[in-house]
Amino acid sequence: MSVGINSRKSGTGKILTISYDRVSKLNALNSDGIKDLQKAFEDISSDLEMRAVVFTGAGSKSFIGGADINELSDLNPTTSREFISALHDLFVLMRELPVPIIARVNGYALGAGMELAAACDIRIASDTAVFGMPEVRVGVPSVIEAALLPRIIGWGRSNYLVLTGESIDAKTAYEWGFVEKMVKQNKLDLEVDKIANSIAASGPIAIRAQKALVSDWEKLSLERGIQAGIDAFSMAFTTDEPQRMMQAFFHRKNK
């Protein structure tokens, strides 16, 4: 098993950390690793105590170093479709997880690694992280969740990455808007915990509704997205969460 899951209490629930461990291979994704990650996300998807998930690669050198080139070199038209479809299925599981996923990018995030980071909701990187889409340099195009990149960093920058195969440093990724925060390596856990705790301190029903709504915004026209938001706002008041949290706010304010 190449996947570890740790849990800690925060707010009214818990924060889970999923770590992918193939350190000797720069945490490259192979078929077994993809299956292990799929199972991990399937297993936690129904956990109502879960408030946020942190995803990271084991060690300090690599987040996800890409797809395992040793396995890729043996693929044929049939097995290549199976491999890339399984990888896409993993990213769908992540994007459809009901709570936010924070990418803790601690090193190389190349190819499938950059796509996995793109499939997360928030990306926090150390200043030593490196990002890139080098697939064309080994004879294949960047595919599946590479399609998210233009939405995040724009068409020109996406074209630069997927057509040149060049890598960018963490500072550039931050300036381009791919990562939300960039911190020193020794401050990475502190920053990730701060953001995860902030999510966990919010209304758990509201957070799940917000992630679902953001997903809707990607697919819907502007007007339909606004209407979906009106529905979500109204649905929030079918629970007692708004009243409880507003009363707590007033109580803190009046102290």
C-alpha cells in the first residue's frame, strides 16, 4: 500500500491527510498507486466528520513526480487508454469529494502531479516546488486534467507549459495564480494547517454546499450559476447551521 491516511481533530470534526509514498521513484504514479489512491478517496468520501483533506507526497523532494515512465514505456493503444482513464477517474473522485482538498506541494509536481494539484481546491507550495507538463518531451500530449490549466492560469501560460515541456519554479507558479500561497519549506506545514483549520472552523454544511456550488459554476452559464447559488442559499436555511453560527458570532461580538 503506497498511501497513508492520518487524522486530527479540528473545529467540529477532523482533517485528514493523505500521503502518497513512492519516495524512491519521486512519488511517480503507477497503476497500483492510482488504485490505492482511488480506494483511499472512496473510503473517506462518506465520512461526515471530515472537514478538509490535505494531499501530499511523502518526503521533501517530490509532491507527485508524474506518471511512472517505466510503466508508460510498456503501454500499447489498449493499455494506455486503460491507464489514463484510471488516472482521470482518480481525479474525478478528488474533484467530487464533498469537502475541500488542499494540495501540500512539497517538491516536484510534474505532468500528472501538476494535474493532481489542479484537481485540488487550494494549492499551497513550498518555495522549492517545481511545476511542469513535460509529456511532449517523452512523445505524448498532456491530457485529461491538463484541461483545467487554462481555467486556472489562462490559455497562453497553459500553452507555454504543454507545448514546450519547460518547468516553472514556485515563485512563477504563484505569480501565475496556480498556487494560492508560497512559503518557505520549513513553514509549509504551518501554512497548510492554518488554512485547513480555517475551513474546519466554518460551517460544515456550508463548506460542502460551497464546494458543490463552485463545481456547478464550472459547468453552468453565468445566469444558471447565479440561480444555483440562490437555491444553495435558500437550502442553507433548511438546517439550523446559519442560526447557530450567527448567534455564536453575535455572542463573540458582544463580549
